[in-house]
Amino acid sequence: MEHTITIIGSSGADESKYLVSEKLLTLGADLTCDISLDGPLVENIHTRLDFSSKEIKLYNLSVDNPTKVNGIPVNDMCIITNGDIFTISDRSFYYEGSSSREVLEEELDRIHSHLDAEMLSNENLKVQIGSQKQLVKSLEDSVSSRDLLIQDLEDKFRKNQQVISILDTIIMTFFPGSLISVFSYLYAYLMVYSGTVAVIARSEAG
């Protein structure tokens, strides 16, 4: 990422440009500063710029004559961005940071990362929905099987009732008497019970 500091002349035209090559840049009256300035209101080290991270930090080091960014005095530190103008005493500087293309590429990378995360979340949601559908289908199949079992039991019961009626008629016709009738009912009951148990056993075995 390139950073350029343009010194603006008194007429408003660009006077000179300084291409930043270090992570820290100092401006002031001291000759050791990266950009040396003269004037009675300029401190030895008046301003320091920090380029060590994506956010460009401007530190004001003057109490009596603070550095201004876009016309606003800086008490301690502020973040500057592409196109900001900062002023020390009567000298103004124009900051140029990343090109528009670099900024756009960073934004596109951020958007792509967000979209990838959304797609992964959607895929996980689809898997969960598929599992829920399978569970519902399994429950529906289980209910259907239970309904068939109940229907089978009802059919068996109706058939056994018919058998009981026929047997009762036969026994009462050829073997009259209350004792024999009682035995016929017991016999018929056992037949119904055994038939029902057989149906349930087959259902459970299946």
C-alpha cells in the first residue's frame, strides 16, 4: 500500500510530493524530521503519522498550535483517510492512500467472505431441513403401519365374532343346556384371543 503526502503551496497548487517509505513519518522544525518545516509556530516535532496498520493515525504533538485535519484541531490523535488535508501552522498537506481499485478489491474480498459464510450457513440449513423431512416421512410410515395393524385386528375380530355366532348356534342346537353354552363361550373367547395374539405377534416380528 502506497502513501503519498503532497505539500500544498500558498497559492493552493501542489508544491511537492513525498512518497512514504517508512511506517512512521515526522513533520516539524527539527532537521531530523522526515519533512522539515520552518516557522515560529512550528514545534521541533509537530506531527507524527503512523502507517503501521490499515488505519492511518495522525498524532498532534503541539499544545500551543495543534495540527488541524480538514480545518478541525486535533487534541491528541485522529484517523486520516484518502483525500484528507492536515495543516501545520500555515502549511497544508494532502494525504493520498490506497488507490480506488485497491479499496474496491478489499471491499469485494470482504463481500465474498460474507457471501461464502452465508452459503455455508444455507447449506447447513438445507441439511437440517432434509433430516427433518426424513423424520416426518418415517413417522408417517410408522402411523400408516399402525393403522394397517389396527385394521387387520378389527377384521380378525369381526371374523371371530362370526365364528362364535356359528358355533353357538351349532352347540345350542345339538347340545342344549346352559353348561355346554358356557363352555362354548369360553372356547370362542380363546379362539378370539389366540387370533388377536397371532396378529400382534406377526406385526411385531415384521
